[in-house]
Amino acid sequence: MSHLALLNISVFSNFVAFLLITFFLKKKEQRFLAAKVAITLSGLGALVSCVLLFQRFHLDIALTASVTWLKWNTGELLIGYYLDKVSLMMLTTVCVISFMVQMYSFWYMKDDAGIRRYYGTITFFSWAMIFFVVSIDLFGSYIFWELLGLASYLLIGFWHEKPEPRRAAIKAFIMTRFGDLGLLAAVILLLVKLKTVAIPVLITAAGTLLSPQEVFWIVVLLFLGVMGKSAQFPLHSWLPDAMEGPTPVSALIHSATMVAAGVYLLVRLFPLIAFSESAMTYILCIGALTSLIAAVMALTEKDMKRILAYSTVSQLGFMVMAIGAGAWQGGFFHLLTHAFFKSMLFLLAGYFIHMAHHSNDIFSMAKVSYGTKSKLMVALLWVGSLALCGLFPLSGFLSKETIFGSLMEGHHYGVYGVALLISFLTAYYTTRMAFIVSRNGEVVDAQENSLPLYMKISVSFLGLMTLIGFWIFLPALTEFFHLHSEWHAEQWVNFFITTIGVVLAIGVSYFYFGRKQATSEKGWVSFIPGLSGLIENKFFVDHFWKWVVDKGVYRFSRMSFWTDVHIINVIVDQVGLTAIRCGKKAAALQMGQVQQYIITAVVVSLFVVIYLIFGK
Amino acid sequence: MLSLITDLTFLFFVVVTLGGAVMAVGLKNIFHNALSLALTLFGTAGIFIFLRSEFVALIQILIYAGAISIAIIFAIMLSPSLSLKPSKRSVTKILISLSVSLLVFVALSYIFIHTPWVVLPEMVGDNSVKHIGEVIIQRYAFAFELISVVLLVSILGSLVIAQKDKKTTIQDSPND
Amino acid sequence: MINDITPYLILSAALFCIGLYGLLARRSLIGILIATELILNAANINFLTFSRFMDVDKAVGQIFTLFVIALAAAEVAVGLSIVLVVYRNFNTINVEKMDHLKG
Amino acid sequence: MNLPILSIILLAPLLAMALILFVKEENSRLIKSIALIGSGISFLGSIYLVLAYDYHSAEFRWVEQWFEVPGWGIQFILGVDGLSIPLVLLTSIIIFSGVLVSQNLKFRVKEFFALLLLLVAGAYGVLLVLDLFFFFLFYELAVIPMFLLVNIWGTGNKTYAANKLTLYLLAGSGLVLFGFFILYFVSGLNTFNLKDMLELASFSPGMQKGLFILFLIGFGTLSATWPFHTWSPDGYASAPTAASMLHAAVLKTLGAYGILRVAVALFPEGAHYWQWLMLSFGVINILYAALCVIVQKDLKYIVGYSCVSHMGIVMLGIGTLTQAGLNGAMFQMFSHGIMTALLFASVGYIYEAKKTRNLDDLKGLFKEMPKASTFFILAGLTCLGLPGLSGFVAEFLVIYATFSVSYVFGSLALLGLVLSAIYILRILKSSFWGVPSDKSTAPVGVDHNWKTALPQYILFSFLLLLGICPMILIQFISQTSIVLLRGY
Amino acid sequence: MWFYSVETFLVLASLFFFSWSLRKEVHLTLFHKLVGWAGFLVLLSALFSFDFRGVFFQEVYVMDGFSQLMKVILVLGYFITLFLAQEVKDVDGKHQPEFYLFLTTSTLGMVVLVSAKDLITLYTALELASYSLYLLIPMRSNGKGSAEASIKYILIGIAASGIMVYGFSLLFGLTQTTYLNEIAAQLPLLYQMPIFWVAFFFSLAGFFFKLSFFPFHAWTPDVYEAGNTQVIGFISTVSKIAGLSVLIRFMLLAGETAHVLDDVWVAIAIATMTIGNLSALIQKDLKRLLAYSSIAQAGYLLVGVLCISEKGISGAIYYAAAYLVMNLTAFFIISQLSKNGNNVPTSAVKGLFKRSPLLALTLLISFFALAGIPPLAGFTGKWFIFSAAVNSGYNVLALVAIFNSIISLYYYLMVVKDAYSDEGIEAGGLEPIRLKPAYQIYCYLSIAVLVVTGFFPHLFMSLTKQSIAVFF
């Protein structure tokens, strides 16, 4: 089968599932059939994408196929595929993870009434994400970028009976929508300047055609879109609230795919971004700031999903910082590895919440005794957490090492220091969570339902990928990611510094949370004055946005409606009423006296005659 | 001497006309007004003779002074309007109309004096009754017929209106 | 004095203005009718003066006067019958009382 | 065979109306089927036009001339080109779905359909006729039935709304009338024939500036430009569903069509001179009306104001005076028409089911009436410019064109996208998601069966089709916009 | 030639009615049928004599295209009034024949007025027309109302004709002739003399009264309110058009030189329109509303006439014909609404669509036509007049006229709204109106005429163009 056909299958398999679910499997009793159809089709898509990966990875030329979507005298827009190495890898990751998550969510959503609507939206989301990954045209990716926003809105607000998911959904959509304006503005500016926004053109010729000043503005606007979607500093507060949605949703969307889309776009357009130094530093600072703030906020969080959400924001900030510093290969590698272990952690969180009677609080999970917790799940929890910290054998270490390595080579020592601090904090709060959750509580839960096999397979496959997956592909990846097959002095020095940092953090968190008699909740944060208060208010970001919306939007709308009702309408009505008032006066002229009529007639005629005599 | 007498008689007729007119309009009692109207009409008939249209003067006396003023006097006598006490006059209305008419008079006479009339002092052309008859029959025959229709209509109409009995069948919606 | 035109015109203007005054000021209906007679007479004097002094077919001026007299007669007939109707309905012939129709 | 297709499209509604007048009031079934057949014939006619039109030539096609009034330069001449064919199709879609939506009308069915068909005949007339006299004749014919429709079948304080609607629009058309007379006098061709004027007439720059602003304000009142828009929310809030569907979708586009066909085509210098005014009108329209929607509590007012905001996009597109801008404006006219009709249809359906339009006492509609609310949600998504639906394509083209003209206006227009997202989602949050109010108080909304949902299916299918492959419509318009802009 | 002319048939009709008036008791139903047929015969004669041409009685009486066309319009109005006045409820039985006699003599006066080219015939015809109308008003048996209306009508009438005669005498003195065309010929050299302006304006007073232009309009509302509906329909249309045709004839004769009076005509037109439209806004009585609306319509007609261009005057004639049909239909509807001939408040129109759908449709069509809403004849007429005004350069006048017709929309639309809405009336409150078959035919005919001439104006326009072509 030709590569294009394979690509079509992997892209549209989810779309076919979406169509089947929404239009054909409508009856109530068919809802499980719908779920099964969705899983098999996304599985097919994942398989085909893997085949495509193996067949095309070694080829250097990119597969392009496109059709003109819209054409006018000064511009043209295309819809189609542009499959180069970067998008191929991203395609496979997304297909595989979405297949695993859909399999897992069959177990998670079995007793939920809206399972059909859930699978419909999930498949629609996967299709949009996959097409975004491979789309040839920045405009095409903008289209799917918006569809991603819609799908995440529908999924966050899936349980729309409760008010919090509704509020979280609208907050997510508005914030990302605000960000999307930046991306749209960038797309339009590029279109105005270059008459096309096809990515191959952008990567090769764009830098030369545009002035550096223009490139700076385009990249800044582009980055505004990325900030919205990938939850960078000012626009990040929607992601923690998005945890209101079902956990598999967070696993797929808010860890691996959608939030990664922004970073992926930066990676894909790196050649264009590289043209403007000031834009790179701007990205670097925002990335670093986001990563730091998110890490700090995760320190004292009690809700397991929020911890993972903050860690995602922090890791995304980390990748953006890496790209800002020029290490785009490292950033991209970290993106891939992070997708696997973060989605696994979310799925495990789903299991632990399910097991702790639907409460997200890690301390209530801690109360459950070892007997009831499945040994496999706890083991996988530790695998995921250590990968997140970046400990040696796991995939997290590989990608973080590459980033630290290229930072060292680029002599960005300041950035290197910040990265170290972030990895220390990440290791601390992740292992804090792992220690608390895996405590041996005294509550013995009788009905320990044995986990179905497919659920175990899906989670453990992700575990395998974090453990050994990337080691298997390492030889193939080394030349793409400039990894050093044999290590010299720098690599060793780099290795020691990072590992010492991580081990130190694990030790501290063991001291506070790992020991039997450890009872503290906040750990060392309670010693630093004001920090916990700052964390409580989430660095006042939410208050800032609330102030903007209330003071900005609602005040202006009240004002404009007031002008509409009190000024424009009043003028219009007054025009009508003056006519009626003059009517009253004119009618009052008719006093009914005949002689009055004749007098007025004669006087008027006299005036006319006098005017005529003297006028002419 | 002869021209003096003609001037005097002319002045006499002018005084009669104007005096009658002023009395016809000024006096309070409606009966006196009607009589002074008749006087004015006789005065104008005299003026007509000076203007060398004797036939018209005759008709004036016969119809105008005779028939019309008598009709007015009949109307006054038949309807008890004599006994009606005249209600108070509104001074403003009189002032306005007086000023308007004086203004018109002054303007008209000023204009008459200053317009260069192309005048032939000696009357030329035939103003005999025969010529009048010829012209009426030839040129204004149609108008002549119309006059008969007008007179028919006015007589018939005044009869119909006068004999209409008092009962009012319908009541319009009060407007105010 | 009788052979130039202006005295006649002045006389007719005077008659016209007196009639106009009567039309505007008199409160009784018959007074108003009388006033219109005066205006028509003023017009007649004008016609005859112009036919006398101007180079015009003499008959035309006189015929016009005759027509005016005839129509004045018709006018008085109609006017008086309507005055009668008014008197029968309003019990007065004061023109200021008739202002029910207004607005 | 050159069958007079244009006159068929124009006469079908008129004949149907005449037929309806002779049918007795009782058999409303017959009346409804006659109305359906009438609008159906025009629908088929317009589809034939769409299929048989070749995109390369931009001059007027299927030109027919019936009669002319000698000496006055008036003649009844029909013709259609790339600009008017999509709008004719739009009108037939809307009237067809409008007639379908009001199938369950019980109250005085005969007059309702007669007036509706008269209104649509007026709309067809404006689009098809090329003579200024008959253009104005049909232009006012399209406004007057709305007065009776609102007065008899309306809700709320309908007399005030109907008076304001009619007198406001006719005051605007008064300006247009005066403009036509000046045009006749100044063009020196001694004819009201628009076709000849487009080819032969040339005007002095001063005259172009004056006439352009006159037509801009005159037609602007109908297409609800900013200071002259207050009639549209009140009018639509009290109008019956089918009437407000037709008026919002078709008549507003007639206003914009008038600006394009008369003002932009004839007065290039005038357009350039007043370009800043059109751009600022457009942007104010978008932002001002979007802000007004946020505080509205009544569903029909919301749709009314959002309709004003979307007409702002059309005005902005025309204001850019570039080919992309004009394409975007014409595309927006089409997509806005269908979208607003869908919004009004679903609001009308919800009103019939729940007997209230106030957001505060509509709760959890999605749970109660899933199908009806999905149509509203989909229309809402088009309204906020979701890609994949036609709203986005038009907004993208217009904002692209505005950016190529001036960055300030472009970025302001961009803000409009966020505002429309805010007000649509606030509506969904407050009355569509969540738990439906307890059964005792509000009547239970019965959901669509396929028959009642047919008009909404038709409307949404066009939105989706144009969203996915917009080239079908763009190729119609691009040729004509080149011709329209030849003077620039 | 003379036998088949309109004048003779009118005289015959008046003799016919006169013979009926001599009878002691009048068999009403038979009489009313004959009335319709008499009117129809006169209309036939007018149509037949449409292409008579000739000058009689030493150029005093002329029959040219213009006069014959106006005669057809006037007699059409006369026929419609007779046809619709078959059961006049508010004039008591035994005076019915006189009622129709005076209508006929009034039409005879107006017909002669149209063809008269000489002051004396003009004056006599005008007086004949006016006196017959003065007598028709008091025949309505509603006591105070009709008495007051008739005295007002006659007082202002004789005042105006008095001033007019005085004006004629001055005109006679200035131009030494009574022929209109000779007067018109001497116009250019008369302008320097102030006396001419006095003479000219005084002699126009009579026609201003007939046309109810601005200074002499005050009588119209009071007389229309209290007069008999059919007579008021006749006065508002036929007598107004007669006055208009004299004005047009004088304008045609004067030609370009009449432009010197432009700003006076423009001022009068604007004043007439605005006062008519504004005061109509708040009227409560339908007839009084139509009175003010007819004042406004006279203003529009003057706009057409004062352009003194071929377009303007043919447009004015077209609009006059359309106005005739519209106004007569409107008054016909009022006569059907009022039970025994009494006045009808605007609220009486409520729920008319239930009482009689056909009458409601006729009301809609005639009121929309009066408002100038397409596709009816009213709109097309206004289009011709306003475009002629802009063509001759009166832009401000056209703009004022357009906004006047927009103001007028309000009161026309409110009446139509009341006709078609039925809230505020309890269910049983409306008894249906039975229309006689003849009246139903009239309703269909009038709707058809208004719509067809509105949409296809070229049929009538070619006639008007020929009739005044000789003058341009």
C-alpha cells in the first residue's frame, strides 16, 4: 500500500468512527457497540501509523499531498499533508496514546450514561489532533487548532449537570480562543506578506523574504497562540481547572496531545523562529517563568490530578525554554517521552480515584491498605514518577539529558541553572505524591474488583514504553536527536550533576513523606514565609483574568447597551415624537373661526404680493 | 360751467356710494345696513352712467339695487335676526381687519396712481346695447347658457335647503 | 376730473377695501353677504372704467359686469338660504359661535 | 431552450400569493401546500441558475426585457450575475425553510403566507431587476409586508416595533430614492437602466463622493450599520419566526447588495474617499453589537444583535475594497443569512415548546430537547466562527483583507471573534447545559421529529457544505468582484 | 360633433334628474339603478369624445388633447361618485334627485372650466361648479355639523371668488383682453409693473381655494368632516383636479416665463404638504384625516406642476388620475363603514378583516397607494413627479417631498394596522358587512386598476404625453 494510503487510513480512521457513532449507532443499547467500534478503529489507526513509522523513518524526503482549499488574486490556502520526520514521530505517538486512552476509558466510563457522546467527541478530537499534526498549511493547522479547542470544551464540560465543569469548559475555551487570535493574526500577516502559508515554504524561504522586525512580530503572535493552547504563563490557569473533565480525557488531551500541539508547532516552525534572536529569548523567558511557577504551585497541592496538571504545565514550560534556548531536538524528544509517561500517570490517577471512591485527594488514597491496591498499578506509578523526575534508566532521563547536554554545549549556564532548579522541584513534588499514594493505609476495602485485562494492557504498554521503549529505538533516534552514542567528559559531568539533583530531591521528599511516621502535608514549603499563601491564590493569575473580564468586557457591554437604549433609541423616538408634537400644533391652527381663516389667507396673500413686487 | 356741474354731480355720486358703503358695513342695526347697501348700489349706478355704460347702469338699478337688496331685506325681515341683541365686539378682530383693509387700500391706490395706464381720453368704439347683444350671442353664447344653469341651480337649491325640516337623523361622533 | 381714470380706480379700491373690512370684521352673516356685494361692485366699477378708458371692445367689459351681476344674484340666493339653515340650527347668525368643527 | 428562468423565479411567489388570496381561510392545508409549491419552484429555478452559470464571464446573464416606459428611461429588465445568483439561492433557501418552519401555524394562515410570499417576491425583485425604478419598487415592496407581519403575528410591544422598523427603513429608502433621481439627472444617459449606467456612465469626483455617502447611509439603514441599527433588535424580537428569518437573512443582505451593486460599482473615487468611514462602521458594528449581546436576557434580542454584529463583518469586507474583502463580504452575506435563519428557526422552536425566551427561566435544554438544542448549538458555533463551518471562512477572508488594508482595524475586528465566543458560550452555559428546571413549572419541550426538523437540516447542511469546501461559492463571486473593482 | 360631446350629455343628465325632482314621491330603488346608468352614459360620451378637436365661440371654448383628457378624468370621478352613491343614507328621500342634479351641474361647470380659454367663461363655469357644491353640503341632515360646514364653505368660497373677480378686472385692465393665451403672451412685459402681481395673485385666489393650497386650505378639514361622504369624495377629487387643470393650462400657456414665480410656488408646495401631513398625524376622525391627507396630496400635485416641464406635468396628470381613484375608494370605504352615514372614528376600522375581507383588502390597497407604497399607482405617480422635480433642479423640494411622504406613512399605516388587527374587541363585537355585488365589482376593479397602472405605467403615460406634447 502506498504511504499516502496508509497516512489516509491513520488520519481518517478516527473520523470514520466519529461518523459511525454520531449518525448510525444512535440507539441506547448500541452504546457499548459504539465504544468497541471506536477502540478497534483507533487501534487500526495506531497500527497503521506504526507501520508508516517503520517504513518512512529512514527516508529523508517529506510526503506532501494537498488540494487548494481557497484561492483569490492575492493568496491561496491549501488543505493536505506534509509528513516529514518530526510530524511522523508525533503522528505515531498521538495515534498510539489515543488508542490506549480509548481502551482504558471503556473501563472507566462503563457505567456512565453519556458513553456514546463521550466516544463521539474523543474520536472527533483524535481525528482533529492527527490532522493538525500532519497538515501542510499553517492555515489548515489553525482550522484543526480551533477544532481541538472545541473538542476540549465539549470534553471538559462532559458532565455538564454540575456547575464547575460548565465554568471550567467555558474558561478553557475563552482562554485558548484568546490565544488563537494571536495565531490567526500570525497566519494572516504571513499570508499578507508571502501570499501562502504552506509550511515547506515557511521553513525554507520565509526567513529571507521577511525583515527581522516582521519575523519578530509574527513569532510573538504565533507564540501568543502557543501560550493559549499549551498553557504558558499568563494563559495557563485554565489547565488545572480542566481537571473537572473525566480522567481519560485529561490523560489524552491535557497531557499528551492538545497541550503539546503548541510546542509541536514551535518545533515544526523552528527554522522560521530561529531568524529572530529577540523572539527566541522572549520564548525562553516565558517558558522558564511558566515552568518555575507551575512547579512551585504543585508543591503543596493535595488533588492528585491537579498535581499532574501543574507538572504538565511545568514540563511544557521546560520544553518551551529548551526550544527558546535553541535545543529544539531536546525539546521535541522530551515532548515525546513526556507524552507517554504523563498519560500513564493520568490513567493511574484514574485508577486510584476510582479505587478511593471518586475522591481526588491523595491523603484519602493513602488510607487504603496495600491489600486493596493492585501491585501492578503501584509499581507503574513509581515507574511513571521516576521517569518524570528524569532518573537514569527511564525515558524521562534520556530526553532531559539531551536538553541539559545541548544547554551545556550552547553555554547557556543561566538557563542550565534554572533547569536544574526545576528538575529538583519536579522530582520533589512527584515523589511526594508517589510516597503518599503508595502508603499502606489501614482501610481494607472488601470488594476489591479485579481489573479487566484490556485496562491492564493499556496502562502497562505505556509503562513499557517509558521503561524500555525508547532504548529500543535509541540507535535510530541518535542521529536525529544528536545524541552522543559514546559519552565524553562533558556528558559524564552533566549526568552527575542532574542525577545528584534528582536523588537529593527524592531524599528530602522521603524524609517528609516516605517514612512510616511521616505526617506532614506541606513539607518544607511551610517554612518559607508567604509562599503557601501565594500558592493558595495561584499567583493571583485567576484574579487578574477575572478582573479583566468583569472590568473590561462586562463593563463595556453594559455601557454599550446603555448607549444603545438611552442615546440612540431616545434620539430615534424623539424624531418620531417631534413630528407628532408639530402635528398637534399644526392641527391647533384650525381654531374653527371662519373669519380667522380668511384673515390669515388675505394676510399671507399680501405678504406674497409684497414679496413679489419688491423681490423681483 | 357745464364741466363744473358734471364734476359736482360726479362728486355727489362718489359721496353717495362711499357713504352708503361705510354705513352698510359700519352700522350696528342689520336693517340699516341693508338700506345703506341699496343706497350704495344706486350710487354705483350713477357712476356707471358717467362711464358711458347706460345699459349696465339700468341693469344695476333693476337687478342689483332692486332684486338683490330687496331679497336681503326680506331675509332680514323674515328671520327674527332684528331682535337678536348684537353680542359684544372683539376689538382685536376689528383692529386687525381695519388695519388690513387700510393697508390694501393705500397700497392699491398708490399702485393705481403710479401705473402708466395707456388711456384714450376720448371714448372710441361702439358701446351700444346692440353691439353688446351681438358679442354675447357670438362669443359668450356658451357662458350665457351656463348663467341660466347657474340661476336654475341656485333657485332650486335655496328652495330645497329652505324647506328641509328640522329633524336631524344622524349624530356625528363628537370630534373634540 | 371725470375724464381721467384714477378717481374711478381709487373709488373702486375704496369700495373693495370697505367690502374687505366688512368681510373680516362683521359678526353677522348677512353683514358678510353685504360686504361681498360691495367687493363685487368694486370689480364692476373697475371693468367699466377699463372698458371706458382703454382701447378695448367696449362690449366685453360691460358683458363681464352683466355676468358678475347675474352671478351675484345667484350668490345672494344661495347665501341667504344657507344663512337660514344656519339660523335654524344655531339660533344665531353670529359667525363666531360656529366653531364646533376644529382641531 | 431559453425559458425565461428569471421571470419564473420572480413570478412563482407572486402567483402563489394570488392563488392563496382566493383560497378560503379554513383549508389551511391547501394554503400551506400552495406556498410550499411557490417557494419550491423558485428554489428549483435558483438551483438551475447556480448549476448553469459559467464562472469565467462576469457580465449579466439571462437578460430579459418585458416593457419600457418611453420618455422616462424606465424599463422592466431582468438580469443576474455572479453577485446576485448566490443571493437568489440564499433567498429561496430561506423562504423554503421559512415556509416549512411555519407549517404548524394556526392563527390566520392565509394572510400570513400571502404576506410572506409578497415579502420574498420583493426580495427576488431587488436581486433580479436591473432597472433603478423597479429596483426601488421591489426594495420597498420587501419592507412593507413586514409591518403587517409584525403587527398581527408579533409578540411583545409589537406596534412600536413595527412602526419603528417600517418608518426607519422607509426613511433610509427615502435617501436612496433621492439618490436615484440625482443619479438619473447627473449620469446624462437619461435612463434608469443600471446595466447601461454600469458600462457607460462616468461621474465627477465631487458628485461621486456625495452620492456614495448618500447610498451608504440609505442602504446602510437596511443593513443595520451602527448608528442606524436600533430598529433591528426590537423588530426581530417581536416579529414571528418565519418573518424574522426572512427579514434578518434576506433583507439585510439586500442592503449590503445595494451598496455593492449601486454605490461601490459606480463610484470608485467616492468609495476610496469614504473607505475609512465604512471600515470604522464595520468595526464598530462588530464590537458594539457583540458587546450589547452579552447583557441581553431575551433569546430573540440576542439573535437580533448578533445579526447586527455579523452585518458589521459584511460592511468591513466591503470597506476594504480589495478582491479578498469583497469575496469575504459576499460569502458572509450568504453564510450569515443561513446562520441567522437557523438561529431564528431554533429559537422559534424553543419558544413554541417552552413558551418563554428569557434565558433565566430556560434551564438544561440540551437534556430536555437534545435535537432542537443541537441545532442552536451548531448555529451558535457558526456564529462564533468555528472552522469547518461557513462563518469562519467569511470572517477569515474579511479579517485578512482588513489586515492588508490597515493593522488597527484588523486587530479590532479580531477582538470581535473573542466577544462572539463569549456571548455564545454564555448562552450555552446558562440555558443549554445543566439540569432542566423541574417539570411542574415550565411545559416539557417536545423534541424535533424529522418533519419539524427538516428546515433546520436543510439550513445546517448548507452551512456545513460551505464550511468544508467554500470554493463552490467563492468562484461565483471572485469574477464579479474583479469586475466591481475595475475602477479601483 | 357637439351632440356627442360631454357637455351635452351632462346637460341631458341634469335634465333627467330635474325631471325626477319634479315628481311628488320618488321610487328610490328604481331611481338609484338609473343613476348608475346615467353616470355610465356620461362616461361613455367622455370616452367617445376623447379625440374631438376644435375651437368654438371665437376661441373662447377649445377642445384640445389636454382638455379632452382632463374631461375623461373628471367624468370618471363623477361616474364613480354616482356609482358608489347608490344608497345615500344621510340625505332624506325626497331630496335625492336634487342631490344628483347638483352633482351633475357641478361636473358640467368643471368640464367647461377645463376647456374655457376666456376669463368670463372661466368665471361662470367656476361659479356654477362652486354653487352646486355649496348647496350639496347642507343637504346632509346632521344639524349643526353640516350647517356650520356649509356656511364656512360658502363664506370662504364667495370671499375667494370676490377677490378673484377683482383680480380679473385688474388683469382685464392691464392686458385689455379676456383671452388667456393673449394674457399669457403679454406676461414678459408685465413683470415690471407691480399692479400685475396684485392682479395675478388675486385672480389665483379662486383656484387656490378650489385646490385648497396653503393660504386657502383652512376650510377643507371642517367641510370634509361634516359633509356627506360621497359629496366630500367628489369635492376632494373632481373639484381639486378641475382647479389643477386650470392651473396647468395657464402654466402650459405661460411656458418658460412662468418660472419667475418659482420660489413662490415652491414655498406654497412645501407649506401645503407639511401642514397637511403634520396635522393628519394626530387626527381621530377618518374623514378629517383624509381631509388633511388630500391637502398634502395637493402639495405633491403642485410639485409636479411647478416644474413646467413635459415630464413634470404629465407626471402630475398621472398622479391626479391615480389620486382620484385612491381617494374615491377611501371615501367609499368610509361610507360602507358608517352605519347610517354618520362619521367614523379611526378606531371603527378595527377588525375590518373579519367583518369583510374584501373591504379590508381594498382599504389596504387604497391607503397604501395614498401613502405611495410600491407597486401601486400612488408610488409610480410620486416617482414621476419627484424625478421631474429633480430633473428641473428643485432638489431641496424633492427631498422635502420625499420626507413628507415618509411622515405621511405613519397615519396611513396606523389605519391599515387597525383594519388588520383585532385585539381589544370582544369576540362577538363585529357584525359582518354585506357588500352589494356592484360594490364588490368596484372593489376588485379599483384594486386591479391601482396595481396594474402602478406596475405598468406606460399604458396611461403615453396618453398624457400626447395630450400635452403640443405645448412643448
